[in-house]
Amino acid sequence: MLRATFKSLLSRKLRLILSGLAVILGVMFVSGAFVLTDTLGRSFTNLFQTAFVSTDVQVAAKAKVAGGDAGSDQGIASLPSSVVDQVKGISGVADADGQVWIDGAQAIGKNGKVISTFGSPQFGISWVGGGNQTINAGTAPSADDEVVINAGLAKTAGFAVGDNIRIITMQQSTPATFHLVGTFTYPGNRGSLGGEQTIAFTTAAAQRLLLGAPDSFSVVNVRAAPGVDDNALRDRIAAQIGGDYTVKTGKQLADDNASDVKQGLSFFNYILLGFAGVALFVGTFLILNTFSIIVAQRTRELALLRAVGASRRQMIGSVLIEATVIGLLASVVGLGAGIGVGALLAVLFSSAGGGGLQLAGIGVPPSAIIGAFAVGLIITWVAALMPALRASRIPPIAAMRDAATADRPLTQISIVGGAVTAVGAGLLGFGLSGRAGSAHNATLWLILSGVLVSFIGVALLTPLICRPVVSALGRLFSWSVPGQLGRRNSARNPRRTATTAAALMVGVALITGVYVIRSSVTASLTQLVNKEVSVDMIIYGQQSSGIPPTFDPKVMDQVKALSGVSETSTLYADAARINGDRTGLAAVDDVAALDDMAGLKAASGTITSISDGQLIVDQPEADAHHLKVGDQVKVQLARGPERTFTLTGIYAKNNVTSGWISSTANVADFSTSQASQGLIKLAPGTPVGPVKAEVNTLLADNPLVNVADRSDYVKQQSDQLNFVVNMIQILLFLAILIAVLGIINTLALSVLERTRELGLLRAIGLRRAQAMRMITVEAVVISVFGALLGVAVGTGLGAAVVRALKDDGFTTLSFPWAQMVEYLVLAAIVGVVAAVLPAIRAARVNVLEAIAYE
Amino acid sequence: MTTTAAVAGVAARATDVWKVYGSGEAQVVALRGISVELRRGQYTAIMGPSGSGKSTLMHCLAGLDTVTRGEVAIGDTRLGGLSDAKLTQLRRDQVGFVFQQFNLLPTLTAQENILLPLSIAKRKADKAWYDTVIETVGLGDRLTHKPAQLSGGQQQRVACARALVSRPDVVFADEPTGNLDSRSGAEVLGFLRRSVRQFGQTIVMVTHDPNAASYADRVIFLADGAVVTELAEPTADAVLETMKRIDVLAGTRSGAA
């Protein structure tokens, strides 16, 4: 029995390769993800060990507004210089230096643009010297207009000692010019640690530009006296200076930082695992189809085996052994490819951003190997199970029958499909309703599994809709005989066509769904800015570094003076702790202007003016905290002590503005006193263009923000979805690749199965080119059918998401017709491409052999 | 009726045709210098034991297979050296086929199957001729059925109608009754003979069934890739008798040669 299985396996190498490829791709992404994160993780551990090699113990200030989403970001948290002296006096401390150290200084490049990194921090520090930073050219900064930078930044930006550099900092978003007096390196002559950029000022300049607080520091770096244990020293310092500070050893800092970065890296893991998921999900259809066709074609052979005494269990075993072999081979190849992909990505990652990350050597963690084989085998087994059961149900009498078993009715599969689709839609609906809560990402999982189950359900329903849709589609090609024949062939076996098309459906559905969401977002935003808001222009920026996108509020005074400007409002934003919760807080200079431009309506109290010590908030937030006008609210800003404010007004739910709003009296206690948004309203009839140009000129010295008119704003906001769209497009490419393999596979098997018919057609005069056209039409019909399904399902999914977000301002449902047509055309091209090999095979059918009797 | 005129011409001809498969020790000679002329408007049967080369001869005559040496012509067209495209066109326009099985496309109705060669050639059917053929095969009420809904005999009659509808120079039938019971077989054979008698169609049929051969005007006997003998206006008994003696006849012939 085993020998028979292996012989039949070897005789179908092509099928083996095609169906194995999908599994290989999936396994590749799974093992690649593990290899990448393992390699990068160890590299970062090494990196931080280097970074903190000369720190024995570090005392850090605790942020006043901490916790919540922002996690460990320390921001402008500072400790007074008295703490440095206090630490110096503790026994066991050899020396202690106060240092300013925050992620918040950016240099402007020679092209006038802010220099950015690929997510690596851009530190601004006070130069202390010693430690792990060594001047390798020039001297240390000695005046407040002098800086040194790390050699990596100097190389990236092309700065040389002696240059003047313009720099923006946390507290000053308009550039100031500094004299570059030196560059420094890290141990091992490294120019940068992991692509980081560091600008070092004198202590006084750093305190002013970064913390906005004189005579204070971010951290105190402590060197232990000889023979003093780091941990013991840490505990001693912590005990003496009290609970307002965190005290950690260098090793702890290295470990904590590494684990933070590793968490960040899990992002890559999710993306790669997402790719793997799609590849395997689509691949399952491919394998399922391959095995189904093989079993159908081998009906007589299998029946013969049954007739000569093979048991049902042996039949199932025979198919499953075949699946195991394919799964094992695909896992091995996929694991190898995954190690390659993981290594390649790790090298790419380390060389991006100036090549600062030294790779710790490519590692293959056990999880990669286990994951590869588990995924490869399980997927193949799952896909082969149904065909195996079907094989076992072949009666021995089928060996004597001539034709393959007739079409089984579609009733059962359609009922199951309907039920599964309903379950999927239910899961999706429940997930989107948000009632599942956020524990363990319940909502996300519900939505994902809803989508997945819906896909399976629709795939099961596909055979039922296959016949009418395919025959309607096929009419497009009915003008020629090969077209007609191809069309009929594609409607011949609904299950086969359906499974093949379903593979393509998944990819197209995902991308269509995302496009529906994006175009609805754009449409809703357009509606919003045009109908509900009377803002003509907005000054704002999108955060791309440690420095929030801010600008000098003085610009707004100049904007207000421009002719044609009727009203402006300047907003400042920061995180604050209000009644114990970390939340956003905006300060506004002219709340009446904001009310007018954003369409804020009072629900209770007054919202047209706010004085010092007063707050207003929106109705949903007030409800959530059970607050009413007149209540006292405890507010902790980034600086200063906790204060008590009075809630003086509540505004109705608004699609543009939400959350807490205060007066500008407290802006000095925000992390930065620079403005974050400027709203501009023009006098009726004033053209936007000239004013926008003037505002742009006024903003020349504020590189972190731009002025956007309504259409710019809508575009910039919906562009934020581009990353998702791009990722899904890569997914789509992958899914299409696998779907093409599926179409090739199905057609190749069909050509094989219909060799005799092809022989007959060729004998009675069908030309080679016509035979090829017949196969091509079949392929195109299948792929366009798949794309149609995908567009339909994707539209449904997208519309469901948009409807679910109705309360969040997505009021308009809009369909991306152009993209839908694009994907249908793409599908037709895919069909033509997929048909090439099977068509050549069909054209090469030897007429004599084809019509020869058995 | 143009019987007299048609008989005068030659529909297909093989001249000193050799067919050799493989080379060296594995060499098999299927045809050894066969020369036959198939006259227009005649019903010719080719008979012989298994391996005698009768199917190979028919495939070579029909342009489905190439010859190793010698010359094959259909009508005035010499097949040697024709490209695949030209051969395909020749088969489409000048030749009709009836095979033992897998004769019809399962996705097409009987009518569509019959009209298939014309559709492929983008030609319109001659309405009167089509009606005549349909009437002769007696399938009038079955035209919209798919092959799976027809009996074996009906399917084979559809195949015959398909072979005739384009008025080919020659219809080649390869064991057309091999898969049929005797009654359905007789129907098909009778229909083929009628198309020769009434319409002057040329038919070449390969068979190993003496009874089937008795429907023909002429029977050519093959053994070991060479023509052994032939019978005109044969009866089933005469054919059977000749088949029984075929080894002896083949021996005599090769002895004489």
C-alpha cells in the first residue's frame, strides 16, 4: 500500500511542486518571522549592553503624567540638581553626573529638511564626556551655541567639524543655529548605536532647549566605588532619595531597553505572520483542490485497490501519507527559504538608518523549526482530509464503471456554506459592534475570525453561484468556438472552479475591503470638512520623531493680521492626568472662535470662554466620568503640582473636536509651550490660494508643520491609511501568486483529464492556437469569477466596517469603482498568464496517443 | 446520384508506405511498403489481426500520423511535408472521423457536437444537407440532449452525423462498432452504408469484426504490416474464411516475395 502511494506520488511531480509551493511560501514567512525577530532581538541586547556599559547605577526622574498608552516615555521629566549632590554624598558612590537626555533634538540637513531616522531615537543630551562617548574629532562643547554630534549623524548628514548646524529641539521648534565643534563615537569606534542620532549641548543649553527648566536633569549617572556591588548600591540610593525617582543598575537598563525594543519588533512578527496566514489560507484551497482532483482522477485505481481488499482506513492513510510527504518536503524547503528571508530582512534592517545596528549573527531559534513543521504539516493535513474521506467512500464497483462518478448535488454543501457564512457574519458583526470589549484584543480576534469564517462560508457557497455566474461571464467569450468550449469547460465542475476561484477571492476581497474603507473615510472627511466645519486652513504636522509637531505661536499673530483672514484659533496639546486618568488636554487661545469654526454646541454650562482654572469637555467624556458642570476636577500637567480645575461647560458630541479643553493660562506647564494647531477662517469670498501661500511663507522657520487647506487635509488624513493599503497590496500580490499557482494546477490537471477530448478536437480540425485559446478562456473565466467574488465579499466587509464606525464620524459609504474595475482587469490578465503553461500542454497533446484506446 | 463519376476518382492513396517505430533493437516495423487506392464513393473495410498495422495505416491515411517512407495523398493533396497547421486544416475540411469511444464532447449537445467541425472552421452548415443527415441518422428528437443522456448507439450515430455534415472527401471510422451491442452496431453500419449508396460518401473503416466488414464494398486484409489480399462485395462468411487463413496467406505471400 505504501509503495503504491509513493509510486503515484512520484509520477506526479509537477502537482507535488505546485501544491507544495503554497505551503512553502507560508512556512517561509512563519520561520522567517522567527529568525528575524530572534536575530534582531539578540542584536539589540548586545547594543544596549554597549550603551550602558559605563553606567553602574542610574537615577531617573519620574514623569508627572505617566502611564497609559505612552508607556515608559520619560519626556521632559526632570530632577533638580540638588538630587545630584545628594547622590554624590551616598557611601559607595565614586562619582555622579547629572545629565539631560531626552528623545527630542533634530538637525536640519543641508537641503533644509529635517533629518529623520527610521524610527531610531534622536537624542538631545547635555555633554558630560567620559562614559561610552568619546570625542573622535574636534573638542567638547564649551559655549551655549556649540554642539557635538555622534559620528553616525555627521556621516548621514554630511556635517563636518566647523559647520554651522540648524537644530530644532523639544522646547523650540523654530531652528536655532549652532556651531559644530566636534563629533564622538561609541566603544568599538561605532558612529551610532542602532541608527540613533545624538546632539550634545552644554548643560545650560540642554536644560533650556530640551527640558525647559534650568538647573535640572533627566538622569543622574552613578559610578560605583571599587568593590561596591551595583545592586547593593542601587538599593542604598533608592532608600535614601525616596520614591519620586526610579533607580536602576546599568544591566537593568540594558535589559529593560532591549525588552522594549523587542516588543516593538513584534510588529515585524505580526506583518510576516499575517503574510504567512494569507499564504497558508489561500494555499489550503490549492492543496484541497489538488487532492480532490487527484482522488477524482484516480477513482478507478482507488476502487480497484478497494476491490482487491484495501480497507477504508488504508485509503485514507494512502491520501494522508501523500499529504504528509508534501507537507514535510514543503516545510523543509520553506524553513530553508525562511532562514534566508529572515537573514536578508535582518541585514536590510541593520543597514537602514546608517548601518548602526551590528547583527549578532543569524540565529535559528527552535520556535522557527517547530513552527515550520507544525504549520506545514497541519495545513496539508487539514486540506487533504476531505479528499481522503472522499477517497475512502469510493465503492469497489466504481472500478468496473466507465465514467467518473456523476456530479454530487450541491444542496448539502450550500446549506453548510450558508450556515458558515452566517456564523462568520455574526462574529464579524459582534466584533464590529465593539461589545466584546478590549480584553485580550477580543474585538480584533472576533473581527479576524469573522472575516476568516466568512471567507470559508462564501467559498462553500461558491459552487452554487458558480454555474449561473460563470455561464454569464463566459458569454463575453462566446463569439468564437474555442471561447464557447472554454466557457463550458469552466462551468463543468462547479466545485473545482469554485475552489480555484475562491483562492483568488481572498486576496481581492481584502484589498477591496480596505479600499472601500479608505474611500469611505475620504468621503466622510470631505463631507465633514465641507459641511460641519468652517475652517478654511489648518496649520499642523504629523509626528515623526520624539519632538511633537509644533510651531511658534507668534506665527498666528502674523496670520491673523493677513488680509482676508477673519478668525483664527491657536491650540496647544499635551497629555495630562485628569482625575487619575492619563488623557489628552488641549489649550485654546480663543474658544469662541473654535466654537464657531468647529461647530461646537453647548450641552450645558458655557463654552464660549474659559479662564484660568476652568475646563470644558465633550458630553461623551463627561458622561464616562459622571461629571456635570460645576464639578471639581483634579489636573496634573507635565510640570508643577496637581491643581484643581472647575468644569464650566460641556459641549455636545462633535465629529471634529473631542476631549478636554482649557485656557492658555497653563501652557507654560505643558511639555512644550509651542503651538500644535492653528485654525484659520477666511472672510467670505476670499480665495484660499494666495492666503495659503502667505501663511506658508510665515511658516518658513517652522519645519515641523505645514498649512493645509480642506482638500490637502482630507488627502493627508486618508493618506494615513496608505501604509495599511500598501501592506494589503503586498498581501494581495502574494495571494494572487498562490491563486495563479492554483489556476495553473487546476487547468493542468483538467488538460490531463481531458486529453481524449483534446485529441478528438484536434483530430476533427481544432488548430493548436484554438486549443490554447480554449484553455485561456477557461482560465480567464475562473479568475474573473474569483475577482468578482472578491470584489463582492470585500465590498460587504468594507461596508460592514464603515457602518460599524458610523458613530465615529464615518457617515458616508463610498465605493472605489475604479479600483474594482482595475482588479477585474487584473484578474483577466492573471488568467491569461496562468493559462500559458496548461495551454501549451493542451496544444502539445499528441492526437494519436490521445485517441488511442486504453 | 454521381456514383459512376465518383467511382472513377481516388479519394485517398497510399504509395509504398513504410512506418517504423523506434530504432536499433527496439525497432518495430508497422507498415512494410503498403500501396492502396481508396476509390471515391466506395465503402472500404480494412481488416487484420491485432498488430497487423490496420490502425496505423488508417492514421497515416487520415493525416493523424506521419509515414517513415512513401507517400500519402487525400484527394489531390499530398500529405508529406505539410505543416501541423495545414494538416489540421486538411482534417477539418476534407476528412471526417468516427472513433470507437470518446467520440463526443460531453459539454455540448448532440446538435452542437454535429456542427462542431463547421463551427471550428467558421463555416455555415448547408441547411438542406444538414436536414438530410439528421433525417438519415434518425436523431431528430434527440438533438438537444447531452451525450450522457444518449445510448451508446445514439452517441455513435451523432458521431457519424458529425463526420458527414462537412461533406468530407473521406470518412475514417476506427472500430465504430467496437463498443456497441450487435443491434446498435447494425444501425450504425447500415447508416454508414446508406451514406455511401445514397450520397456517394467515401468511407474507410478499420474493424476486426467480419460481420461489420460485410457491410463494405471492398475489404483489404492486412498482416504484419502488408496487404495480404482483398475481397470485393464480401459476405460475413467469406470474410471470416479469409481471416482464418490469413496466416497461411501471409506466409505464402512472404514466401513468394
